[in-house]
Amino acid sequence: MVVLIFVCLESAVEVKRTLRDVQPSHYIFKIESFSLLLETKTENYESDVFEAGGYKWTLSFYPNGNRKRNKKDHIALYLAISDTDNLPCDWEVHVNFKLFVYDHIRDKYLTVEDTEPARRFHVMKTEWGFEKFLSLETFQNPSNGYLIDDNCVFGAEVFVMKFAGKGECLSMTKELSDNIYTWKVDNFSASSQEYFSDEFNIGGRNWKLSLYPKGDVKVKDEKSLSLFLEVADYEKLSLKPKLYAKYKLRIKDQVNGKHFEEELSVWFGAMRRSWGRPSFMPLSDLYVKSKGFMVNDTTIIEAEIAILSVTKNFP
């Protein structure tokens, strides 16, 4: 593929030209006896209407150049939207389009497009295109293959950029109200292998804490307390991790105020609905009376969520 990019000074838009084998998919515009068309001194010829992307279009062709813009040495070719009377009063259409001219000698199509991702058609701008589509000198030179036996072929491809009707909004929330949950665990020494807190709501999401007083059996650490934050309504989670949380898990020092805590962050998903530390705190520290983590066989645990993501789908 041959690619040439140059800057059109009049519109300050980069124009890309490429050669390809495949013909335009939406419209072909063939002119026979081009020289006779020039003799008619036709300033502008408008093609028949064709449909693409759910809208109606025409090609606007200036064989002697667009004299309204004082361009006399280039063929001008534009794509114009048609039948706009049947569109809403505030209509606008975003379009990626390509215009073509056929090279008879090389059996290829010269493709002309600007490098903007899309052009916006609206009531005040109903056509876009190229006032310097191709110089007349280049076009009429037989060795270039664009005008052979006084015949030429132009074309168009029009791709309307339509919103598919689905999307999502990801927002990161830092200032959460009532973002601390306190869990008082009584009779700690008599606790079973696993404890769950009541469900609590922070940031519009239901959570719970899971506690292993003698360590998580899955990691076989019986010398540490295990503590995790879990998404209680995990069945609502996506398979992909899409719920981010930055939080602290804390065991309060009820005597000295020197709490033991760890900050964690994770993206929760259906396959990761719980996250914490299997070896959160050594039991040897927990049961030291002077450290204040256990008072009258009661431990106070907190979860504090600092940052939370919220994902909303919209139609």
C-alpha cells in the first residue's frame, strides 16, 4: 500500500491518500466523455441520492474546480447529506468517509480521506470533502490512469458513527460518609473457627467482615488471627474485577489507643469477593493484656473504606 499525507493549507487539515484494490462499497460515480462535460462549463454536478448508515447522501462534483473558493486548478469532490427536512431540528451526524478515483492502468483506487476521526454534519454544515481532491494536471495526464478514453470513475464510502446504546461510567469516590464499621466480638476465646459480622453498607455496597480467631485453616497458620473484608452482595459483581476499594482493617487498642491496622487495596469481582490478610495479627500480641487488644475477652474490629469505585451502566 502506498500512503501519502500532506497538509491542505486552506483548511489546515491533513489529507491522506492511499491506493487499494477494493472498489468503494457504497457508491460509484462514472463519467463518460469528461471533456464534453468540461465544455458545458458545468460548475457543479450533484449525483443521485444513495443510502449509507441509515442516511441519504449525494456526491457534489466540481469538474473545473470550486470557483466559489477560487480553486480553478483542482477537481473538487464533496460528500453532502441529503433529505435533511426529514431529520429532527437539532440533528447531527458524525461520519468517517472516504472518496475515491479509479486508476485504470494499475487497476487500483486512489483513496482520499482526511485524518480527522470523524466529521460532524449538522444543519449549518451539510457537506464535507476536498476542494483539492486532485489537480487537473494530474487527473488529465494519461500516464496516471485516472482519465482513460475520456472516461473516469469516482466513488464514496460512508461510515456513520452511531452510539450502540450501551456504556458504563466508572467513578472513584473518596469522600464517603459513614465509612467506618465497628464490630465488637465478645467471648473471643470461645470463638469457633470462623466468624462473620453483620452486613453493613458503605458507599451503596453491602459488606461484611470475616474473622478466623485461630487463623485461616487454608493457610495453616494457627499463630495468627485472619481478617478479611468481603462483598456481601457478591452475586451482583461482574466476572471481571470492577469494584475497587482502598480500606483499612483495624483491631482497636482499648487501653492505650495504639490501634493495630493495615491498609489494603484491591479490585473485587465475582472471582475475588474477599480480600484481607491470612496472618493479620499474631495471637501472641492479641492476648497480651497490656496492649489492650483484648479486654474482658472482647475484641473490637473496624473496617474503614477510604476510596471506592462505582460503576454504572447507561443505555
